[in-house]
Amino acid sequence: MDDDLAVLGIAVPEQAKWAGEDDEAEDFEIYAENAQSVSVFTSMATQWQWTGGMESHRSGLNHAVLFMHMDKVGVSRKRKRRFEVMADVQVMERAALDVWHEAAAARQEEQRRKAGK
């Protein structure tokens, strides 16, 4: 990946930031009642949809496969439980999108600042 980013003109010290690897991992607790929802969300890590174009970014999860992931994790087929898990996944999805969009905006601002020097 270092070579890929270098081709784009991203300096080696900045590559970890661009790759999202500069953040320290933080431990956190997952309450038992949220375990299935978190498992479904993490199982959908490859299901992010992207916008097209030069400024491509994640636009949300592919909800067409959400119920398949619920089955994989073992979520009850009761409608109420499925809607609870779906709502939880949507909250996590929105939070992740907010973080990624904020990071992208910060990178763009940094690029503008550097270009203005």
C-alpha cells in the first residue's frame, strides 16, 4: 500500500493517516444486549457502498444483504428482534459515516492549507 499511496504523491509520514492506521486502538465493552447487533455490523464490513467519481466515499451499507448477515450471526427470525437489530446497525452505520466524512473533510482542509503555502 505504501507504493500505491506514494504514486498519488502522499508522503510516507502521511500514509498512515490516509490509511487510517494512525489512530490508537481503544478497548471498549459491548453490553450483552448489543452483542448480536455489533456482530451483524462487523460481519457487514465488506458491504459498504461507494459513490462514484474522483471524490468517491462510502455512502452506506448494502442493506439488501442485512438479513443474510442476521441469519449468519444467529439473530432470531422474530420480526421485532430483526427490526431492533436493523435499527442498531443503522445507528452504527450513521456514526461510522460521520467519522469517515469528518476525516475526509479534515484531509481536504489540510491539502488546501498546504496548497496555499
